[in-house]
Amino acid sequence: MREMILKAVANPPKILWGPFLPTLVNLALQFPLMFMSIGVFDVNPIIFLATIVGVHVGIVLYGAKEPHISTMIQAYGQTHRVSRNLYKVKGNKFEP
């Protein structure tokens, strides 16, 4: 069991050589935008394919530098919550 945990920490999941979450966000935003633009404005899809590949290359390069960017994004989303303070103080005080 210890090996599985170490392997998951050492090798974060990747899609097409890029970090999991940024790659999915890139594809989830650009593909619908591409199909809507083709249908509504009759735009050439090669422009969108070039931007998808260009952004993905940037994500792959950044993922090589920081392989745990998906985990960092998920952790930021879970911890960046605005709390309601019970007492008048400056900043966030995590009180029940």
C-alpha cells in the first residue's frame, strides 16, 4: 500500500504529457468555443486547432517545471474560502 501512495505523489496524472486539470480545462473551454464559432460565424477551425496546440504546448512546458500544478489548483480551491468572523478583527479568523 505504501508503494501506491508514493507512486501517486511522485507521478501525478497526466493527459497528453500535460498536467491533468489544466489540460482538461484547456480542452473543455476551447472545443465548445471552436464548434460554436464554426456553427455561428463559419470560422476556419485551423485557427482554433493552432490555439489548442499552442496552449497545450505551454501547459506541457509549465507542467515539466511544476508537475503538481493540478494538486495545487485543487488545494487552493478547497482552502480559499471566505470565513465569517464572529468578532470584529482584521483578516480571517477560522472560528466556528
